Amino acid sequence: MKTVGRGAATTVLVATSPLLQGSGGRYFADCNEAEVLDRRGAPLLGVTRYALDPAGARRL
């Protein structure tokens, strides 16, 4: 279980960092950009490639 501060850290970082302004469509976890996972059954910390596909998102 994370503390409130640790739980909010990634959200605060990406919302306020000038280095990330204007860069949407990226996923972060634990204050780092999430790894793109290419296989089923992969660890839960990351983002699957289909979640980054705007055309696929529109079809949903």
C-alpha cells in the first residue's frame, strides 16, 4: 500500500513538469514512463500497445 504522497506523486509530476508540456498519449507509473508490453500475461506495471493506438480507441 502506498502513502497518499507516493500515490499522488506520478499524477503531480506529469501534471506540473515543464518537460512534459504538450506531450500527450504517454503513460506513467511510479514517476517513470510506463514500459510498452507486447505480450499477454505480462507484469501489470506498464501499458499495452493497443492502449496507445488512437485508431483502435476510436473504434471502441
